[in-house]
Amino acid sequence: MLQGVMAAMLGTKWRSLLGMCIAVLIIAFSSSPQFRNIYGLPPHMRIIQGETALFDVNYPLTVTVSQNATDSIRVKSQSSGYNISRPVFLEPVKLGQATVEFKLLGLIPIRTVQVDVLPQLKLIPGGHSIGVVLQSHGVIVVGNSPIQTGDGQFITPAKDAGINVGDTILSINDIPVQSDNQVAEIIDSNGQNQPLNFLIKRGDEQLNISVKPILCNDTKRYRIGLFVRDSAAGVGTLTFYEPTTRTYGALGHVITDSDTNQPIDCEKGKIVPATVSGIQHGKRGQPGEKIGVFIEEDQLLGNIQKNTQFGIYGHLNAMLNNELYSEGIPVASMNQVQTGYAEMLTVVEGQTIERFAIEIQKINLQDSPESKGLVIKVIDPRLLERTGGIVQGMSGSPIIQNGKIVGAVTHVFVHDPTKGYGCFIDWMLMESGIIPKKDAPASKRLFTGSFPLRKIA
């Protein structure tokens, strides 16, 4: 009996000791760089056929692929079984989806990643300097302009009625409006009789607001006290185009109105040839700028169909020549991007596309669309001497690494113009419609370009 009790106590002691060892192992592993890297993986990834995804998976971590999807993804390693003590390669076999599971000791789930295998793509890299002319849907309210009445008072009828800066005027008395001049004419010709009904777009909702125009003592015209604008124009950079459909992507971030910082709801637009006539050198606290000039505004390179959080998209009228890349090159999904050397293509003089050395310093793997996927630094002494680093107008410059397009330049660090952000090519391809889009919340980024004067209404 005593021996049985002793054996039971000894067994309990060993089980407790084993449990403590496992707990210590889990805690130690959870604080390791390997755990942080694996746990930091997005829950949904894309791999393009021809790519191989590499993961650092060392014991006690194991990796498996769901049995019903092994036809799409194959796990490759030099070690036997799935108890891996070396790097693991996920190799696409065919189009489809697979579930990849990372487990501690083959038992405790650490991370589950859904992997989509997409068809291989080849795109013509951009780098071309383009002029962007964007026509808004309706007219944008960009400011208030107080009206002086006959008795010397200053009033703002539109503001007092509830029209805000950033609103878009879609129609007046059921008449769709498309230009600032049209708005001013409708107000002046009809405002003397009765209040006008304005259909306003504010965010995702539409509002009806009644405003009574007032006779301006200075202009002798009926006005409602607003500054409005119907279009935007500036210079940016083409990122890529698909040679079969001629679908293009450019800029890498949304075009917003310079006064309201609100995205412009695109009605129609166009891209035209542009040349870089000079560079305003960037310095700490003051980003530089390309001084761009539209060559021939009537020479249409392509249309603008979408203004999105990752740039503008449309179709080219004809193939554009890139002397550095006469044929298409592959794209790389975000899991293929590595820290280290890369190149960007852009124009800093005339219309000549040049190749400049950069360093990818940080990679933020993302499950939902965000613009700050890459942190880059200009290391090319030629570009540093000529521009000081990243300047306004370089937005959209393609980033190429290991012969593949991996992303585009989007923003400059104001405190350090040698550094900036880039977006992954994945998100731009989704916005363009070239690969299936994954729904995600939008983010808003400023388009760094010049804009026309405001019209008084």
C-alpha cells in the first residue's frame, strides 16, 4: 500500500515537473524572435505562381498544410517530416487556396494563415512623368467668402444654412453641376427670386440644403459666400501598366483637395505627357518638389477611371516606351520583399527615366490595405545630389527588387527627405482590378501637386 502511495506521489511530482517544463518552454518560446516573426504574419497571404515563400521555422515549432489543399501548396524542407529545424519553403503547385498552420510541439496552435495562389503576372514598369487632370463629381466647397451687403455687413449665407468646407455640390434646383462657372451662373440668374435647393454630398450621405443668395455689393452679382473648385491638376509618376489590357496604375496614393484634404470623388480625368524642368531641392523640414510642366494637354495618354487610396487607375491609349524595360517583368507579392538593396525608377530631368539605388529598411506585412508597407531610404549619391532624396512628384515611382516590381514610392519623411514610405504592389494590383480585390477600410493620403485657383460663388 505504501509503495502504491509513493508511486502515485512520484508520478504526480513528475507530471507537475513536466507541466512546469512545458510552461517554461512556452514562455521562453513566446519571447523569442522566431515566435514574434511567425505570430506577426498576416492571417491572409498571397503567393504568385513561380514564387517560393520562406519561413524561419525551427524546433519546437512545426508547420503543416491542410490535407485537402496540398495540391495548391507544397511544403519543402531538407529535414524529415514536419518537425522542422531548418527554413521552410512554401511552393505553389497550382492556383487555389491552402491553410498553413504553425504549431508549438505539433500540438499548440500558434498561427493559421490562409494562402491564395495567384497566376503569374508580368507588367511594364513605369517611372514616366505624367500630368494628372482630375475632374470632380460635382464641385467641391473649399472655403467661405463673406459677402458685403449694401449696408456694409458681411454675411455667409451658405455657411449659415449648413454647407461645410469639404462638401460637394451635386446639383442646384435639380440641375446637375459640373463646373465652378456653372454654379456661379445658376446662383446669379436664379437667386434673386427665391431660395435655391442644393443637393450636397458629405461623406457617404447626401443632404438637401436651402440657401437664399444675397446681392454682393462689390460684384453686383447674387452669391452664397463660397469658394468652389471643380478640378485638380498636378504632376506624378506612372507605376506600371499591363501590356495586354493597357490597364495602368500611378501615384500610389489618393488625390485629395489641397484646401479640404478630402479625397476628390472622380467624375472623369486624364493623364497627359509631362516633363521635369527643374527640382526644388529637399531638406530637413521642407520636402522638395519636381517642377513639372504639361507638354501638350491635348495629347491624351490615357483616362482616369478611379481615384483610390492607392492612386489613380485607368487605361492607356497606347503602349508607353520604357527604355530600361522594353518587356514586362514579374511582380512580387509582399511576402517576397526583403530588406536591403532595391531600385526606384523616376524622372528628374526632362522625360528620361533613370534607375536609382534605394534601401528597403523596414517591411510591415499587412492583411488589410495600408500605404505604409515599406520604409525606404535613398542611397544613390546621384539622386541625393540632384534632389536631396524623395521629393514631391515622385509618388508612384516603381520599386524594383531582384528583377521584380514590389511596390511604389508614396510619401517622404518631412524630417528626413532621404527616407520615405512605399506601398506594396499587391494593393495597387487589387485597385486596378488585375487581381481580385480584398475589401478593407480606406485610408486617405495627400497628393502632392499643384492645383488651380478657386472660383467664388
